[in-house]
Amino acid sequence: MFRFLAVIAIFLTVLAPQAFAREARTALLAQIGDWQVVRYVLNSGKWSCQAINSRGVYTGGVMIYMMAKGQSRGYLSYHNGFDMPYGSKAKLQIGNKTFTLLVDDKKNLRSHWPTSGRDLMNMERAMLQLAASKGNRKMFVTDRHGTTYGFSATKMDQVIKLINETCGKK
């Protein structure tokens, strides 16, 4: 279900914003640093909250932190503007922690996902630690070609708090 909502959101925000305008409503909840916190509501009534950092759009991609309605934990994914081979990996560095992201959906070769549930928890924890730290508060994604893209983690604690309040389990 997470992937379904994420794919819909990516398509709506990155690939074809007008194509499904009748099928989803988007509400900007806040602009926090480089992150736009939005809520997508589909006609089916399903919805999700997302924080989108598109600072890397012109240089390679979009970083999305997302939580579906009623979930207790969100997750981070990376989406680039071109297809990658199925099974391609990217490295996500958050502070001093490194995670592997994987293209594991043959129908969506532009999206890199965490490889395990444990990584989901550790990514969120690492983002909060990085946001609270002093100095460089950037997350970096290195694709299979060795190209690295940076995304700000500044104010990520505020982003996660807003998403938890708006979408998290009550």
C-alpha cells in the first residue's frame, strides 16, 4: 500500500501533475525549510502525508518522506527523473549512517526504496539526529553511476512532527 501511494504521489508531483487532477486533491500543509509538506487525498478516500524535497530535481531527483494515514512510522525514498535497471542500488547517507535503496519494482524503475523494515526505523532516527546536530545537515544519495546528490535535513524534526500529527496513528 505504501508503494502504491508513493507511486501515485510521485506521478502527480513529478511526472504528470495535470493528468490525474480530477482523481486527487493536494493540500500544502506547510513549507518547512527545503521541504514541502503536503497531503494527497484520492477519490477513493485514501490519503497520505508527504514531505517533498525537490532541491535535487534539476540535478537528479526528488527525496520524499511519506506516511500513509494511520501508520505509526514514515519512510524515505529517492526518485530520479530517468529509468534505472531493475535491481539498481543507491546509497543514502544520513549523518554517519549509510543505507541501501533499491529499485525493486519493474513497473517503476525511477524509484529507490529501503531494503528492510529495520532500515525504515533507523532512517527516521538518523534524520532526527542529523536535524538536531550542528554543522552540515545534509543527506546524500549516490546512484549506481557514482553521482552524489545532496538534500537538506534542516528542520526535519519539524517535518516529521507535522506528518505524525497529521497522518500518524491517533
